[in-house]
Amino acid sequence: MPVTCNDLSALKSFSSIRLLAGSKGLERVITWPHIGQTTEISPWVHGGELLFITGIEHGQDMLPGILDECIRNNLAGLVILVGSEYIAEVPRELAEQADAAEFPLFAMPFQLKLVDVMKEIADLIIRDKLERRKEEDTLGRLLFASEGDVPELMRHLFPEERPQDFFCFVCMFGLSAKKKECSGAAERLQYHVLSLCSVKNMKIYTLIQEHRVVCLAAASSRKKADEAVAYLEASRDVISHLCGDDGVILSFGRIYTGGRDVRKSCREALSALELAEKVGGFNVVHHKKLGIYNLLLHMNDSDALREYYHDFLDPLLEYDRENNASLVATLRGYLMCNGNITRTAQDIFVHRNTLLYRLNQIRDLTGWELEDARTRMNLLASILIREYLQDA
């Protein structure tokens, strides 16, 4: 697991450094130590840094603003050098501010050599990165290699567990198309995933593959695996906010017992993510909940699929083309709202009377009875197939 503020207490240099506040935030992941040498912090950090300030550039009156900036930028913690002419001591109000935000705040004696402290932290992070690189290599072979002993690879990752006694699944976080072009975006996404999972002590391994963060999670019971899924699903909005990317998509493969089917769970998560990226409209997608899309993923005959939706939608498609109209979109809204007129009118932003007029047009053009369950099923399936084929 990545280095957190909790790990600092084991370092020799930290024997003289005191935790003043923010003990509930000690599971924050540290990406690197950083010395603040300017009055502004934000332009120089990505999130996850452990910030050291000497007071030379930051007077005591600036400390509340600096702490607030650290919290807003999701840093790991703040270390203030005290006992000098610059900062004599940390104000009690600052500790209260850090406690309220569950943000670790440390006081370091000014006479300690800062270079020794930072070197020890950097060495710990580098050792962790080397170890995680080995884990990522094992995870890559486990999930994506066509050969390899799955039980043996699982034992490398979970040596303390008996494979038959735990439940595992694969999930994937995907960036929006715009964010994929940003350097380091996937790495920051991975950091935020690990950081949030560290808070819950989740057993999770991650790797970056084609701008996606692939996660393998394990739990000792089905209930705990379900709880891990629920936590990750709830974390998606937080991660999206921290990454500055509203287009983050989270996909899940099924939960399997014992680890034998982790590659299957991985394929499921990948196909669900690719479908969500292709079709749009999903923030979180579970492979087991794909419904008709799951069938479409396994159908190779796109011509047969096109014939199916053309049989049902051709009169409406032709009318929309010739009249610059939106009868197909209206029908989609009506079907997605399960025939509720009021909700449909609200969702597609038209007056109720306008909606009723369009529905009558649809009936006249197609001859379909929109109150019939089988007709609704076929029409909605036709619309979803057209979207899946990206013919829309």
C-alpha cells in the first residue's frame, strides 16, 4: 500500500516531530515531500504532497490561509518548523482548523536538518514505489496475460489469504476524452483512488492501462465485497471532483469467489467501460446490470441489428430527416419515463400539449400502439441498438 502520514511515526527523523492535529486524516497518501518557498501553494502542487514551511516566506499571520490552501488542494499534510524568530509556535486556532478538516498538522523543531527529514521520507516513498511496481507487474500478468498460473499470481498479491476463502472483483476508472490528453492525469486518478481506499483499509491493487486505472479488490466475505463496491461507487463523485473531470466513468465486473475468475471480472469491467464510453450517459456501470447491452456486446452481426431497428424506426427517422424534427428523441424520452406524460414533458423540455401532439404523430406514422408492452419493448430496444451502433 502507498505511504501515508501514519507511516511517518516509524521514521527516525520523526521522533522529534509532533502531530498537533488532524489525527483522523493520518491515512492520507503522501506522493512526495515539498518545501513551500512562495506565498502561494496552489501553482506548485498536484495533490498528495507533504508540505514543509519554515516561516521565512510565511509569517504566522499567513498560516490559516496556507492551511486552507493545503486542504483545498488535497495535500497529505502540513509540517511547520517552529521555535525560530519566524514561527515561535503553532497557534491553537490553527490546530482547531486542521482538526475540523481532519488534516494532519505537524510541528517540527527548527534546529532539525530539513534535508535529513525529507531524504528519509523520499527514500520511503521510492521503496514503496519499487514494491508497487512489482505488484503492478504481477497484477498485469494476472489480469491481462493469456498464460500464467492464476492461483499462484493471486498468492503473490494476497499471501495471507486462502484463495477459496475470499471474494474479488475488478473495477475500472476511465477519464474523459479531454482529460486523457493531459499529462499525468491517469497517475493523479490512481493516486486519488488509492488514497480513498487507504482510508477504509481496503485490499486493493491498481495499475494504469491505456489512460484507465484498473483495480483488483478483495474481501473476506460477500457482504464486505458488496460494501467495497458500494464505497467505490460512492467515491466516484469525490474522485471526479478531485481530478477536475466530470467525465470520470467507473465500471464493475462481477464479484467472484476464490480468484479463479479474476480475468473474467476484468473482461466484464473493460467491456462495460468501453460501452459506457461509446454510448454515453453513464457515470457508474455494472456489467451485470447492462441488460440488453450485454446481449449486444456478444452479437457480431451488425447488419442484423440494423435491420431490426430500421424495421421499427424507419418512418420516424425519415420524418425527422425531412422535417428537421425530433420524433425519435421524443419517443426515447417517453419510453425512458415509462410512458409518464408529465415526467417526459419535463425531461425533454416541451409543453405537455406539444408532447401529446408528437405522440399522436408517432402513432399515425408507425401504426404502433404505444400502450402495448411488447411494442414499447421493441421500440426501446430499437433506439438503444441504434445508439449502440452509433448510427444516431
